[in-house]
Amino acid sequence: MSAHCQLTGARPGFGNNISHSHRRTSRRFDPNIQSKRYWLPGEGRHVRLTLSAKAVKTIDVIGIEVAVARIRARGVKV
């Protein structure tokens, strides 16, 4: 599963682990990605979206129809 959100566009961030001796090694900060299935009443079908936890909460507020319109406006196929 790729670590990016279809709604917010959240992707992994990169940085360093810093040990007690202050040696640095690469690390990756992944967003909290979940796969969620929603009923899309306008199209009469289910859609499966790859979303961050923040995007799931956003859909609860704005609704799935508006969210899918925003995803399609970003050029992502749903």
C-alpha cells in the first residue's frame, strides 16, 4: 500500500534518527494511512479510498460527495 492520502495528499516525511552519541541515520515519518470503503449515493456504488486518519475525519464533516469531487479535482481517479 502506498503511503499517501488521496484526499489531503499527505505523503511520508523524511528525517533522521539521532542516537545518544548523536550519530544520525535516515528515517521516514509515514502518515496514518487507512483503506476505507464508502457508499457513493450519486453513483449508486461503493468506492474504496486510501485516506489518512485526518482525511477520514474531514469526510465525516464535509460528506463523501464533496470529498470525491475534491479528489477528482486533484486529478486522482476514483
